[in-house]
Amino acid sequence: MERIDRERDACGIGFVADAEGRASREILSLALEALRRVRHRGAVAADAKSGDGAGVLLPIPDGVFHGLGVGALFLADGDERDHEGVVERGLREEGLHVEGWREVPVDPSALGDLARATRPAIRQVLIGRPAASDAERRAFRARKRIEREARRAGLPIYVASLSFSTVVYKALCAADQLAAFYPDLKNPAFQVPFAVFHQRYSTNTAPTWERAQPFR
């Protein structure tokens, strides 16, 4: 057993998976419970709700997104049409077709004052899967294009994930507030074969929405 004086502070991270690769709602529920139990691995602000950031990375559930790719985006300080234009151009240049946009349901009351004051608009872009076999590679290149153009245009666009296989839900909250903030995570149709969860422990950088983990 490790001695107490050798313990070190660190993020709380883990995963839950079905050994047979079977998707179920139970997997996500177990991951959210495990995330709740590592709340102590991150700091919490004086408002008792703004944390270092927490999140989950999940396989995209077909029962919700029906085979589409998903880009999870944090958008702030700009015209919605400008944001959409940058994202759609990046996807189009990689031969990817936008099927639509989705405003991600959130409950701001689950956040602390600090997190609520800095909360970006959270949207998902839905992407048709191309016939080509390199869909994931195209999604990666499209994200790079989006990020470059956003920097040049001075638009604060953060791509939390853009993929045909996985999607990220994360927030500047304590670990036990993530499911309360994102009603999607309580949806019975969110059936997954595995889930990665992460409670960030901020060390030499201040907590922000973008720095919440998991990363892509």
C-alpha cells in the first residue's frame, strides 16, 4: 500500500465500459456517479459550484444523433451567423456537409456565479457522414481549418470535439454538477458502450471553460 506521505494531488479521471461492447444507459449513469465521487480531486470556488472543470467523453449515441457526426462548440462574443460561417466553411472545405445546428440544452442554475458569468453559448453542429472511408481524418482537418480561421477573424470559437465517433460534454463546474447542467446526460436514449470521465485539478493555469477536461 502506498504511504500517505507519498500521495500527490492530481486530476480525477477514469472510464466505465461494457466488456462485450454493448451500449446501455447504465454505462453513462455509472460514469456520472464515478465522476461525482471524484469531486474532491478538483478545487471549488467560494460560490461552492464553480469548479476547475469536469466532463465526459462518449461514443456518439445513434439513438440521439442517428448516425451523424457531431461538433461540440463553445461560442462567445460575436454574431451567430459569423460563427456558423467559419464552422461551415471549414467543414465544406473537407467535403463535409452540415445537416443542421443544435442549441445544447443547459441549466445555468447548476453553475456557480463565476462559471455563469463566463459561460459561452454551447452549440452542436450536426454533420452528414461522407461515403469516403476517411471521415474521421476529414473531421480532424476541418477542426484545424475552423480554429485557424477563427483566430484570423478574432472570433472566440472553441471546438470541444468534432468527430464521427465521440462527443464531449464538459463545463466549468464541480464534478457533481455536470449532469445537472447538461440535461442531455439524463436522456434515457444516451446509451453508450463506454464513457471516459474527468475532473480537472488546476495547477499552473486558471480554470476556464476551454480548459475543462476531457480534451479531444
